[in-house]
Amino acid sequence: MTSSKRNKTLHIDTEALSTLALVQEGLLHPVEGLMGKTEAESVDKTKNYKGVPFPFSFILAPNGEKNREVLRVAKRGDTVALICDGKQVGELLVDETFEIDPEERLRQIYGTTDTSHPGVKNTLMRMGDIAVSGKYDVVYPIMAGNRNRINNMIQKTGARRVSSMVLSANPLNRVHERMIRRVLDENDLLVIFLRKPFIEEGLQYEIRYTALKTFIDTFITRNKVLIIPFENTYIFAGYNELILDALLAANYGCDQLVIGENHGGLGLYYNKNVLNSVFDECKNINIDIKIFDEYVYCDICKTLVNTKTCPHGQHHHVHYHSDSILKLMQSGLVPPALLVRKETSASILAALFPNRFDNLQELYYSLMPGTGLIEQQSEEQFYGNLIKLHSTSSLT
């Protein structure tokens, strides 16, 4: 990435770098690069690009006075260095620059300009009012590595039918587990795109990843599930995320995208068991979209049930609301095992409250049955055995 013409720099953040790399790797195909003014206006108007649904234009308009000054005087043919965290991460050959309306851009992405919306507020802080188009080249190894991992797993297992899910698993619960197992009943391989937002809400990515991987390694047949970190950039934060999720999964080589009926934003497209026009447009994306009905725990059926097949009323149902389960964990409470598997709860609580007990070993041996051998116990093991005591039923 050297050029004698390079005499300007644009400073971008990691979120912008990740988004640029996503397109560079062909993961939002047919979009292949930054759009010029005419092309961008057409996509914003038609919500379509080269015959494939695409909800808004793909542009780069970084914020900051220095960036604005560079873009204001940039001319076609100029080579601009792209800088992230003080290091050069790529180059851009300027084709054109043009002014944009930040509020209209926010409306295209989120459907609103209300700054109480966390996505709107964050994107507004990052967005300038001058966009630039042109060919670019960025270095971001994680993106190419993810694609190789999926291709290698397909070749290794000989998978003919590959499904996918986009999960936050915040936290992982029993319904997530049921969906994963159901998907594997009908497919050879499941790729889970685990959301990794640039602004963390709830559990940190590493905690969610560890809990999910522990479940897969312990309770799922080997080489059936692959976890891919999915950097959830601003373009996936709006109400059109399902279309972009489908496009991403298809370009990663997946045959199917599975979503839950209570998926955030699904109500915009799904009504009375009929997929509306937005999903109809997805027929131009080479992927099958499957919607799973809502699961609840029924205290009469004594198991997870489909709300459409269980004959008992809602007052008998326990719902799997991630926010509510997360509040229990963040308060240091162990969720009931019917909501979250004990291994998952132990993993998350140990990560949330490290070094919580002054003398863990003493507490462990005073409360827990054991083998008679003196062994060092971890906090995760302590929580796991504590949950077992909660599950003892002879005195309840």
C-alpha cells in the first residue's frame, strides 16, 4: 500500500474499517465498493442494487474537521491513506466527493432520527456531511479468516446443507439450545454468527462466546456447529437488519438463515403467519429463510413447547426474555435451570463476579459433597455444584 500520489489522510474508526472490509471480502455482494452520488441516491430511493434488495446506499462519510477539510479539497485521482488508531490500514483512490444529509442518512438506516435511539446517537457522532467514493484496499485479517474457517469446515465435514443463525446469546438460554438442535436435525452444519457489537450492551462478547462454546463442545456432536464472530457494525443496527443478515449469510456460503418469531424487528415484516413484501424481496437473495415459532416452558406440559401447539393458557407459560434473565445474573442470582443450563450459568456468573468470595475453598468444602480428596476448586465449579444443590428435590 504505497503510492507517490498519496498526500492526504482520512481517519476512520474500527467500525468503519470492519464495514469496509465486509464489502471488500464480497460478503455483501453484489455491493463491491463505495457508491458514488448518483448510485447512492438510486439505492436510497429504490432499496435495490443490481436486482438484489439493499436497504440503503453504501458510502463513507467520516466525521471530524480534519476529515472534512481533506474531503472538501480532494480531487479525482487523489490517493488517500486510511488511518485507524494511529496506523495506516488502507488506501482509497478518490473518484468523487459529494455532500450528504446526515439526518436523511440516519432515517434511511434506522427509520428515525430520534437521538434517544442508541444507534442513532452513536452513528450521528461518527458521521460527517461529505462522502467519498472510489476504489479502496484495507487490511483486516479477521474477515478473511472467518470465510476460510467456514470453507474449511464445509470441506472437512462434507456438509451439503449449511444453515446459519445470527445470535446475541445475551445470555444463552434453553430456547437457543432447542433452536440449535432443531436446525441440526435438518442440516449438516450450523454456522452461528455471534454478534460482537462495537458498543457492548449486557454481557461482554468473550463471556457470551465462552458460554456458547462450552454448550457446543459439551452437548453437541463434534464438527456440527461453528461460531463466527460477527462484528455488528452500524449498518446492521437498523430495522433492515434481517435483509442484511440474509445477504451476509448467503455470501458466506450458507443455504439457510434461521430466525425466531420474536426476533427484534421481525414484526415489521411478519404478520399473521404471512411473510410480507420485504421478505418477498428476499427471494432474490440465494438463501432460504426459516422462522421458528416462539418457545415457552409450560408448567403443565413440564417441558419446552411451541406456543401454537400447547393447549394451555399463557398463565401457564414461562417466557424466555433475555433482558430479564440477564438482570438476574447481573444481580448475582442463579437463574432457574429451566431457563438457563447450569453449566452456562456457572460460566457466566464466574466471569461476572471474579474473586467474589474471600475464601472460596473453605466455603466450597463446608457446603458441597465431594470425593473426599482435597482439590482446588474454581469459582465456575463452585457455582455448578451450588446449582446442583438448588436442584435437589427430596426436601422440596
